[in-house]
Amino acid sequence: MAASDNILLTIYSPEKVILEKMVCKVTLPGSKGSFMVLKDHAPLISSLEAGRIVFVSGGMTENVEIESGFVEIAFNKVIVCAEL
């Protein structure tokens, strides 16, 4: 994917910023099931359950384990507030 296909993923915990990175896709553990976010995703706010946030950046797949949280998706930004 081209750099223009990237979205900004930011993950916050109550204590600090865990991650701020340009990614090409991110999969989140939503309360109603896992869902994927790509560039130009519709605006959305969702609660998150325990699980993994999995994202791809530079061809590498990485993940962050969370206990709970919520996500806001808008304007090619994914902002996660989570308990780790």
C-alpha cells in the first residue's frame, strides 16, 4: 500500500501515550465483535473489550493487548483510549 493509504493510529492509556504510528490497517476487539479499519473508514465510536489491537505498518504486523476501552474513528485517524 502507498503511504497515502495510511491512517494515524494513536493508543492512550490513563498513564501515557502507548503508540502513535501511521498504519495501513488496524483490527480492533469491538464489544460486538472484531472489526477492521482501513483508509476512509466511516466515522465511528465503539467500546472495546479485552483482546488485541492488531495493526500493520511497513509490512510488519504488530499488536497491543488491552483489557477494555473505546475507539473514535474519523478523518483517517483511529484514537484508542484503553486499559492495558
